[in-house]
Amino acid sequence: MAGLLVLAVLLVVGGRLAWSWLNPLGERSIDRSQPVLLQSIKDMSRFQAATGTFQVVVDLEKDANFLPDAVKGTRTLFVGAGGVDAYVDFSAVAADGVTVSQDRTEATIRLPRAQLEKPNLDNSRSYVFAQQRGLLDRVQDFLSGSPGDQRELYLLAEKKITEAAVSSDLRARADANTKAMLTGMLKSLGFSKVTVKFTDEA
């Protein structure tokens, strides 16, 4: 009996090892991507002065005119998360935008106001967390070559985050940070008085 038990254990272990080694139903990933192509290089001449982090829940519903939602219609709840950068473009400073006193103790700089970059959605934190689909939509997604296209959801999330960034104090924070950075830098270079103004200020 002891010998039979040992033999049975060996057969089970051997079978598991053989299955994991052969694994006829297993999958493997092969990366056949082409080399990355460098398309352009641009010199940066701006100061990234602030970054805002935003999150929005997109509730997108599509209904058919004459059919109930159970037959035709979708409703998707999508979490969009990402950041918006606020920057000051130093390349837009006018030729007379920087003035220095004769004794090189005072400096005045006139800058353009901060601008906002387009939102940069974080794919690892943006996802669909609920979706309802009618019967016809399920059949259409099953037959489609690219079911569950989320491009519209991402675009809508970007639009809402842009609107939130515009109405926030992100640009004002970027203006203040730019002023503080330039003031500290020029004072460290020996200027005793530094004035930073924006082009729309008197």
C-alpha cells in the first residue's frame, strides 16, 4: 500500500509538471513592434510653473428614439484622471521686456500670462467602472472588429478637465510661482530690486 501511495503521488506530481511544461492551452506574448521613430525635436523655452491634478466621472448615455433602453441604448460611467500643466512662455517676452538700471542693481521683467497645456490623462487611473448596454448594442459589439471604443469617453473627460482647469486658480498659481522664481534667481545674481510684471498690467 505504501508503495502504491508513493507511486500515485509521483504520478500526480509528474503529471502536473508535464502539464505545466507542455501547457497546450497556454499563451505567450511576442512583441513584434517596430523600432520607435523619432519624428521631431523641439527646444523648450518655457517655465512649467504649476501642475493641477484632476478627476472627473463622465456619465454618457445614448438612447434610441423609438426603442427601449433594454433593446437599444447604452450608459457608461467613466473615471477620467489626469494632470494639466500651467506654463509661462519665455520665448514670447518682447525685445524690451527686460530692462536693467545703469548701476545694475535693479531689473524689471515683463512677461506674458501663464497658459494651460492640454490635459494629460493617466491611463492607469482612467477606466470604465460601469456600463449598461441594450441587446442590439451587445450584438453589435460582439460582431464589431473594435468593440468598446473608449475614444469618445477620453475626449469628453479631457474637455471637462480643461474646463475645470480654466475655472481654477491654476494659472494664477503659475503666475505667482514664476514671479517668485525669477525674483529669487535675479537677486542671487546681485540685483537688489527685482520687479516682475505681466504684459496686461499697467
